[in-house]
Amino acid sequence: KKAWEESFALAATMVGYDKFLGRTVTGLVSSGSAALGDKAIFLPRDPASASTDKKATAPTPLSGVFVYEGVTRAPLPGGVAAAGQIVTLSGVPDGVKVGDTITRLDDPVAEAVETPPLAPPTLSMGFGANDSPLAGREGTIVQASRIASRLRQEVDNNVTLSVGEGEEGSESSVVYARGEL
């Protein structure tokens, strides 16, 4: 069987969020093909840590198939991603993470594409509201809840980050990352 005749499988190497397109996934199509409107599901890299949220894991129709031409993202002519292409898909389930496998609902692959593991975080830094004597003199987003919300938004586009609650409960957030913060 030729690679394009097999079940569709794309290993997610980059996960992002676009305010117009929703969740996006970029990766190499290792087998099969998928077109606009095909219902997509994902197979987690690690089934033990898979999300149990029904909304995050529900099948969704692919709303876009894109390629990069230089630094510009452009719709793929024909709207069909095939084996061997590096593509960006939009309209994928919200629960997908780097290393997960995107596949079609009507013809899924038997198991996730094997991907290398992500390195664990090496740094952590706490963020919270400014409680110094000079608090409130500059800046507009100074509440701890707004800072935590902004940090969670950044996690959508940057897989090297994870955010947890700080030692003081919900008044601060701790960001875990690799490399430099």
C-alpha cells in the first residue's frame, strides 16, 4: 500500500491558536490524506495523560488546510493534505497537544505516530499582583486574575510553558519553562 492510500496521520509538532481560525496544528503528514470538512480526532501521545473533557476531545471538521510559502501562511490549493507534506490544519480538537496524532474519524490510524518526548521544564518563575508601596502607579493589567489569564493565553501558543498556581493559592501563578524566561 502506498503512503497516500493509508489512513491519515499527522504528528503535531507545533500547536497554536488563532483568534479567527481557532486551534491550529502544524506537522508532517506521515500517511494518507485529509480534506477540508473531514472530521478530525486526535490520538494522544500518552493515553494515560489524555484529557477527559468531552468538548476538548470531540471530533471537529477541518476548517482550513494551509502551507507556508516563505513566512506567509497560505491556503493549500485543492484543500487536500497528503502524505509527505508539511501542513497547518485549523478546526482541530481543542485538547490536542504537541506529539499527539491527528487522524480522520471515518478512517483512523490504529495507534499514534511515535514522536520524541518533550524535555521537562528546567526553570520556574512566580508572577502575581504588585503589592509594593509603588503599586498602581503604572501598568493597566495589574490584578492577579488578569495576569494569570494572560499567562494561560500564552500557553496556547507556546508548548514550552505550563502555568500552575503559586504557593499563595490563586493570588499568584508559577510559570514552568525550558530555556530562558
